[in-house]
Amino acid sequence: MKRRFLVGTVTAITAVGGALLPAGAAHAIDDVTALNRCTAGAATSFTSPSFAAGGNNNTPFDLPAQMFNNDAFRITATGSIAINYLGTQKDVGGDPTPAPADWPLRGQNQYMLIAKVDRGAVITDRGRRFGTNEWFPVGRNSGCFRYVRPTPVSDDDPTAVLIFSYNDPNISDNGGFGNIVVRQWFCTIC
């Protein structure tokens, strides 16, 4: 089983009756989840190199640091895709026209970058929950979101994978790709 190991450091307090405390304890007050650090723009625990998500397929991304309960994420993207054989280009932020009910993510921008997790769920910083294999909006900037799962990671129940696609009912005629960067904040007091 793969596990994420965090290197712990210790801070010595030199006062009468001094104690040794974990260096990370100072931010435990505001670390209900890593979402607080994400929304505050704190340093990330992991940042992926830029990678391509093709316009005509579902692109899986298995985070090297894995996805654990209450980790926070922000996904950013640049680029454009061709949405048909004629080469009509759309930015990864999509077209401002809301997608109808038969599209992968109705009500969101047509042709925008979208994602889902194959285990667990994500909850946006606005409180909207997207369950297993349910597409959520990314576009150029997903905003911060929290990953949740009811069970711990194990060999029988491995970590989730992020899967990227585009809000288009027919991706088979698409081309091009978006350049994606995934930022992750580890939950330290889960």
C-alpha cells in the first residue's frame, strides 16, 4: 500500500516547563481542513508539473501524493480545444452559454474543462458537493475544493484519481488540449 509520509519537525520552546511541540501545531487552529490554507493562498504541499488534457478523451491524473480525506485542491488551466472537425476553437474556460440538460455538466459553460474523482467526492469552497464520477467545473481556475471520502486509503480501496474532460456531449470530434496544473494542500490534522 502506498502512503504519503510527511516529515515532521519539532520546535523546542525554551521557557520554564518548556515542551516540545510539532512545528505544524501553530496552524492547527485554522486548519479545520486544508481548504483554509488553499483559500488563503498559503504555500502548497504539492504542485504538479503542467500536463495536457486532450480535447477528445478523458485524461486521468493519478496524484503522486495521493488524495486523502480533507485534502484541498486548486486546478488551473490554459489553452484551447477544437470542438469539431471544422476546427472551431474554445478556451478551456468554455463558452459563456450554459450547457443544456443532456451535456455532462448542465448549467455550466459549454466546452469548459471539467473533472471528476473516481472515489469519494469533492466539495467546493461554496459548499456544493460532487460525488463519485460526477463532473465538476474547472475552467481556467477551479477555485479551492476539498476532497472527502468515508474510508481510509488501503490496498483494497486505493486513492482516487482525478479525471479531466470537457463539457461537450460529443468529445470524439474534438482536438487540441488544455495545459493543467494541480495544486494540493495536505490535511495535517485529519
